[in-house]
Amino acid sequence: MAEEKAAESFSVVLLPDTQLYSEKFPEIYQAQTEWIKANVEKRNIKFVIHLGDIVQNATIREFIVADKAHAVLDDVVPYSMVPGNHDMKTVNKRLTRDTTNYNKYFPPSRYKHQSWYGGHKGETNDNNYCFFEVGDLKFMVVSLEFAPTDETIDWARNIISQHKNRRVIVATHCYMRPTMRDTSSPRRYGIEGNSGEELFQKLIRKHDNIDMVMCGHVLGVGLLKSKNDFGNEVIEMLTDYQGLPNGGNGWLRILKFVPGENRIDVETYSPLLKKINSSEKHTYQLDYQMQPQKTDVK
């Protein structure tokens, strides 16, 4: 196997649970995306991953706030969107998979002209995949709906299998709690679908090129390091600040990839507070093999 050239350091930004910003604090949402735009070159930001629950009540008014915030990023940096449970309509206190308003503002057509947008499942943008590359490192971000159905998992399995040369980051709104994978969300919300644990068993562990799973939904932060069926490590990360003052105080999570040292520096920063959270749960380092790239196992 040919050895990869050491790529430059680069960053991926996680945008967790903006629901209360869309509802009550639009200036904070705007500050987050403005900060990302202002730091694209300085921090070499290559991709931004929204973790779902874009809005609180799935209303047009709130999606207009989100649309305005993300317009700052359009044609500036690649980014992915995924619906959380709050981005779906609730009928008679039961969650449905009606994402009409989400798809009014974040449809596939918004991204079809972007070279980094890979595609989507069906007619909506509820499940989608995107690409980014840094040197010889080739990534794919696969975003999956809240409590993905078996049909969605089959779709994701097919997409991931078609791109065995890509390092895959899976983003889905609800996957884990601070110390373990979620096991109950579909039942709790009265919706047919898979929990985080079921998603791991049916999809994540079965693909050697899935390196990471990112999620929000549950207040707090968490980190798991699991082995897939090929004996390789999968990094699973929970990031959600919505329970803090001001709907989350604008906290972002920045993953700085350092290929030459096979390391990811995890940093939590707030454009609102203009400071870093330096506690060990929010700022730390992860081992992540990037040189040379591993061989895909079929």
C-alpha cells in the first residue's frame, strides 16, 4: 500500500442543537455561523456538521431564523444538515416523520450545485451524504434522520459500501447518552425506528470505513471508543449544550485534525462568551490514525 503524504492540519466544526437559538436567541445562532465564516481560513475549517434539532417547534418562523444563519455559510464552507425530533411535526402528542418545513428551507435543491454534496435518500434531505478532502485524506459525512428506519439503514449501508475509499463520519441526532448508547428513544417518542444501540449493531460496526459517529439530543457531552467487526476503533461523541443559559451559550465543538501526529484536538468554544471551555470533558486529545490511511476491508 502506498504511503500517504502528511496532510495539513484542518478542522471540522460540530453545530449542536440550535433549537432554542431558533426559537428565542436568533442572534446567538447568527453569531455561531458568522464566527465559523470568519475562521474558515485561520482554522482551515473544511466541514461543518449540524447535529439536528435545528429548531424547537418545527415552525416556519423558526426555520427562517435557521435559514438566515446558514445562508452565512452557503458557498463559504461545506456543511451538512440533519433533522432531529424537534424538526419533525408532532400530532396528538406523537412524533411523526413530517419534515415539510425542514425541507422547505434545507431541501436537496439548496445544495445540488455544490460539488461536495453527494446526494440524498428519496425526495427529501432527511438523509444525505457529503464529501470533503484534505490532501490524500478523503471523507464522507453521512447524515441520518432521527431514529433511522431499517429502510434508511439499508440506504446508508449501500452508500457507504459504494465509497470504500472514504473515511466515514456518521451524524445522527440521537445516538448516545453521556456514558452509553441510547436504547429507548424510538419507543419513547412513539415512532418506528432504531435506537443508537440498534444503529451500531446494524450499521456502524459492520463497516470498516466508519470511523466516527456524532450526535446531540441528550444534554451533556460523552465519548465512547468502540471496536467494529474488523477490530478497529470507532469514535462516538455526544455534544449538546441546549440546557445551559441562553439556549446553550453559543458553544461549538471544534475537531482539529493533526494528520502528521495522528491526533484530533477537541476544543469547545463559544463565540458568544468568546472563551474556550478548558475542562477535561470539553477540551482533550484523541488518537486517530491518518498516516498512512488504512486499507479498506471488503
